[in-house]
Amino acid sequence: MDFDGLRKEAIDATQQSSGKRWTDYNLHDPGVTILEQFSFVLTDIAYRTNIGIEELLFHDNNVNVEKRNAFLPAGEVFTPSALTIEDYRILFLDRFVDSMTNCWMETVSNHREGVSGLFNLVIHVHPAIPVLDYDSLKREIRVYYNEHRNLCEDLEEIVILQPELINIEVQVDVSYEAEPEDVIAKILFGVENYLNPTIKFKSQEELESEGFGLDEIYDVPSHQHGFIAKERLGLKRNQFYLSKIEEYISTIKGVRFIKDLRLFQDGSLISSDLIRVDDHKYLTMVDSSNVDRNIHGFKISVHKGRVANKYQQQGVARKLEELQQRFIRNYQIQVRVPQRKEDSLSASEIESYNSVQECFPSIYGVGDYTPAKSEGVLRQAQSEQMKAYLMLFDQIMANHLSQLAKIGELLSIDEFDVDHFKTYYAQSLNGKVPGAESLIKKDLRPRKKIQEELDNLMSMTSSPDSKLSQKIESLKRELELKVICVSDLVTHHLYRYSEMDDDTIKNDQTFANRQIVKLARALNNQTNLSTEKKKGKVLALDGELAKLIEIELNEQVQESVYSQLDLDCLLYTSPSPRD
């Protein structure tokens, strides 16, 4: 939603909830100003929220997204094993794409020994495969079948269809702009494809454009060379019609009419419209005895009007090869892999947050603007109060962006530590919201109290549960911060005393233990006597003074700025809703 839409919706919601208490919604009203600033910031957050999920997951060129978030290729998700006869046909056609042009599975019925679950595989071998390689091909097919067969199923016999030559004679009259070589090539290709329909592999994009869904496209056992739609796998045909061939030739672009169409089957003229072929044979115009294994024996004359046109056999062969390459694809397709953009978003770009306070006019005294002391204590207090009020919303919006940046971890399927797994992510406002350090603070309790509480919890059980473990870790963190804080303060006070004169030290009221003042004065006097004899005594006094300061500081409560670790600790240890 854009700014205007958010502003309108926010004002409508405010009017409904406030009733007659708030009636001025004009631009000068401070409440409207606050509402507008939030609407503006939310437009940026909404923009980042609407970023595509792939952008959010693949930020920083993350290389583990596929595995961590189960982004598996469609082939791994949908592709089944071979179950049906159609599945087996696709399996063989894809695997032996260079060896066979088609194949059929036939169920063996009335087996002599009463065995069920047997099939015969009928193969139309590619004309380029020599007869001497047939036995080797059969062995490869049987091995491959055994790797994929179902239980209680087997191949009884592998039958290789034998070719039966058919030749064509026809006179074709074409338009003046038509090329004879092109027309003849289309005739030969079309007739051969009618007799032996091509099993066409298609790409995923092609099938999607035809309306197929991914689950339908990948419902095949193999797709190394493309996809074959099951419904387009026809049965083996043993009957053809001369009239169909005539009809096809007449529809070729550039053909005006044909006459004297004749077909010869094994050298014999076919006198009827019906053309038959035996079960274990196939009709073809490809003479496999020729070296080039191209179409031979055709007699096609081309006329333009009453003038006969000559054509080149080489030109026909070239055009025919182009058609075959266009329609018969047997190349291995490439699996689509998500492309990583060089300019992909970084986690910091997703998570970065600019405080709503920075959008306010300076008169509000928030953001980078801080009222001067001359404006009075009340004005400064009002500014701090306003900052604190706005920081509540700052934290919510900043945490939302953290959720976006960590969505990959949230949706990850990797194993995780149950005790420290997070479903909600947050980020500290320190350094992101002006003045946050002075407003977001916590008290560090006396060291003795922290240690006692930690010892009690540690002694409760040898194997604490997750909540108890989290509490123990929280106390250890608090104790660690206490030690660091006290150490820094000791150093600070030692330096402070070294810069003070004797009278100032005498009147210092920082510590209740007056022995600290006496030692500080003594140390000050000793350091003024710069002799080697006094060096050892100075070090002793310095160590004793530091120890006394440390003891008193450990008994006091110190302020500490909230860090990201503190925020994480709060999220870990916060009670669940059911508690």
C-alpha cells in the first residue's frame, strides 16, 4: 500500500476508535503529523515486505538455500518411477534416443505356462543402427529394464521391427514462388512421418505454454532429453490410407494440385486405398542398405503450370535434413538452476532500519535534534518522553525487518538446537535510533546476588531442562557483563584519582569506604616522589586501591546499555503464552 492509502486507512481507523475525543484531523494537528510519519516509514517496510521470496532467501548470494530450504528441482519432487506401460515406453525412448525411434509394450496373454506379468517389447530401431548391433542393443535394453522393473514383472521377448520399403510416385503442380526442393522435402518428410509418427520431445516451457502444470509435465519416469506427453503415445498402426497421404500433400504450402499418385510396397503397386503391414514390420521410404540411409526411390515431378521444373537431389536431401533436425530433437536438455544475481540484496539491506524519529520536524525535539539546556528542563524531559514513546514503534518495525532478513533460517529444514532455536527475530536499536543508548538501559545487580542465584540454579539438577538452561546462560551473561563493567570502572576511577590534587581527593564522596580516599591520597603523594626506591610501594598502593574500589563497585548497581545479546536473551527466556 502506498503512502496515501496508508494515511487514509490510518485516519479512518483513528476516527472510528477515538469517537468525539479527537475531531481535528487537519495537517496542523500533532497527532496527524505522527500518523503521517508512521505511514511514510511503513511504505518502505511494505516495499521490502513485498520483495519476492526468492530475493529474500537468496540474499548475499547464499549458496545453501536449495538444500537448507528444500528448494528441490521439479524433477526430484514430481518424477515417479515407471509403473504403467506408457511409463516404460517413455523410459526406453528417453534412454535409447539415439537407437530407437519408437517402441511399444505388449502384455503377454495366454502364456504357455500360465505366467502373468510378462511383456513383449517391440522396437522400431533407428535406420542408422546396423543389423550387427541388434543383439548388443537388446542386451542393453534388458539390463536397463531390470534396473527399473516392478516386482512380478519381466520382459518375455524383445522384437525389432523389420523394414518394408515403400516408394512414392506423384506429379505435383506448385505456385511460381515455391521452391521445388522445399516442396519435395516436405512431401517425403510428411509421408514418412505419417507411416512412422515421430515421438517429439518438448521442453518444459513448451508444455507450460500449452497449459500443462508442473505436476503433469514431470509425471514421467525420465526426461533427460525433454518431455513426452503420455496422451500422445499412440498404439502401433498396421493400416494406412492412400487418401490420407494425398490429403497431406495437397495441404503443403505452395502445392496447387496433384495427380497420378501411386505407391509401391516392396516393388508392388498398391491398387487399393488401404495399405497394410505385418505386426513385426514397418513401412518406410528409408532404404537402410544405402550408405547415407536417406530416402530413395521416389519419383516426384514438379510442374509450374505446364512447365516441368528440374530440382537437385542434394538440395532435397539438405532440406529434408533440416526438417528432421527441427522436429526430431534428441539433445540432452539442461536442468534449470536458479540464477544468482550479482546485484542480489544483502542481509543488511533487508534488515537496515531508519528510525521514524528522523522524519519528524525539528520542533518535536526527536531524532538527531536534542533541545538545548537553555530551553529548560521541562522541554528536555518532553523530548526524552517523546523519544521513548516512539521507540516502542521503532522496535516493532525494526524487528519486522529482522524477520524478513532471517526468513531463510525460519523456513530451514536443517537440524537445529532445540534450546536455542528462534521463531522470532529482533534487532537492537542502539546505533539505529538517535538517543537510544541513553534510554534503553538495564541495571547490573550486585555481583554477590548474581553469583548466589547462579549457584542455586546450578545445584538444582545435573541435567537442567531447556528453560532452566536458558536462565543459567542468562545469569552467566549478566555476571560476565558485571565483571567487564566493574573492570572498566576501576580503571576509570584510578585514572580520575591520578588527575586530582590532594584537597580534591580529600573531599571526594564517590565511595562510602573512606579507606579508598586515604589510599588515593597516599598514592598521589608517592607518585610525586619519583624515585626508584618508591616504585614498589607505588605499585602496592595502586593494587590495594584497585581492589577496594572493585569490592565496593561489586556491591553497587550499575547501568548498562542493552545490546543485541541482551535482546536475544530476553527472547530466549521470555515465558511462552501457555505459561
